Amino acid sequence: MNQQPDLILPTRLIDPVDHGDFDLYLPERGGRPPVVLLVHGLFQQPPPVSPRWTPFFRAYASQLAHRGMAAVVFDHELTGGVRYPEAAATLDRVLSAVRGSSDVDGDTVALWFFSGGGPLAYPPLAAGHDWLRCVALTYPLLPTEDIPGWPSLSDAVRALDDTPVVLTLVEHELPAFAAGQRALLEARPVGLTTIDVPAAQHGFDTGPDTAHGRAAVLQALDAVAGHLVAAQVGADRVERPSGVPGLKLR
């Protein structure tokens, strides 16, 4: 099947700026918006169209831009099988480039992981970065076993503190994915919000089109954008407290 996946939510696509390793989708308003990195899942064989160029990820990125966010779409090594260390290195390299860009607010960043890309969340979460203001996980694979040289789920959850986490779950999940999702729910991160999609299967956001599916995609998009706006506004207030010029709160 060579049909490119599309998002069930009708979307006016935005033309991105090609930065070589990644595409940057920018909102119409100026300034330095918060930024969301969209991290695709695992392909055992190279897909006919790389995730970066599919209508699916272009639509997610455009939807975020319509909400005032910058969004980044990029390809990593999971398009060629189970190559998590290489993919993690690519994610880290793209993150550094994006955060260093003058087009975005590099201190207000969200990471959004899909499906088999879930294990790539563990290293940045376990690192406890101050700039990571939201994490989204859509029907994620979340390993529960210890993997040599790789942070564990408990490492990631422990470092999360109160960072918002937006977790989208489907009712009819693949068995290999369900255990890790249950483990995250049982860990009860302080900032966890769950979006449950009844009667849905893994990959629901590519179809079939249902009211529940569209509502879940909209809820996730709005939640991620809302958390980033709140983080950016909060940071502005700390940097520029009213009534006390030049004072920075700690």
C-alpha cells in the first residue's frame, strides 16, 4: 500500500521553511513562538514517502501553526528498522538546531512522540531539561523493561516533576503497546492528562474518520498549544515583574 497517510482533521496546509535536516512551520503572527517537535514512529522497512513529507505530519504541524505555535517535522533513523540510538542522536541534533534558531522561543519547547517513537522520549525526559514545557504521547510504545544504556520509564517519570504530559490512548490498542501505557498511568505523573478515544484503534488519526477521533485530535492539539502559551506567559511574568523594573524573580 503506497497511499500516503493523512490526518482525519481537515487542515489548511502551511508551506514550511526547509532547514535541511528539518522543516519549520511558522504561524502568521510575528515574534518568537513556542515550538513543538513532532517525532514519528517506527517503520521496519523504509516507507515509500518519508514521514516528513506525508500529509499526516504536515497537517499536524500546520494545525499547530494555526494555533500560534511553531512546529518542526523531521525524519530519523526509525524509518529503517529498530535504530533507536541513531534516532536519539538525530533528535538531539535537530533539537539543538531548532532551539538555536532566532525564529522560535528555544526555552519553550514541546516534544510530541507518536507510536513506536515513544522510546525516544526517555532520554530527553530523564535529562530534566528546563526548556521542555510539555510532552505529548499519541498511542506510544513505552518499554517497561530495562534496556542497557537507555533510561527507563521510571527515570523519565522521576525527572518529569510537574511537566505537563498529554497522553492519547485508544480503546483497542495493540497488545505490545498497552503494557507500557498502563505502566505510565500507574506511575501517575503529576502533570498527566489522558485523552481516551473510544472504539478506536492504533493509528486512529489516519482514519476511519469518526467524531470521537476528530475530537481527540483537537483536544490534543489544543492541550499542547495551551500548555506552551501558559509556559511562555509565565516566563514573561518572571522576567518582567510588574511594578519593579529590573528585578528578576527566582
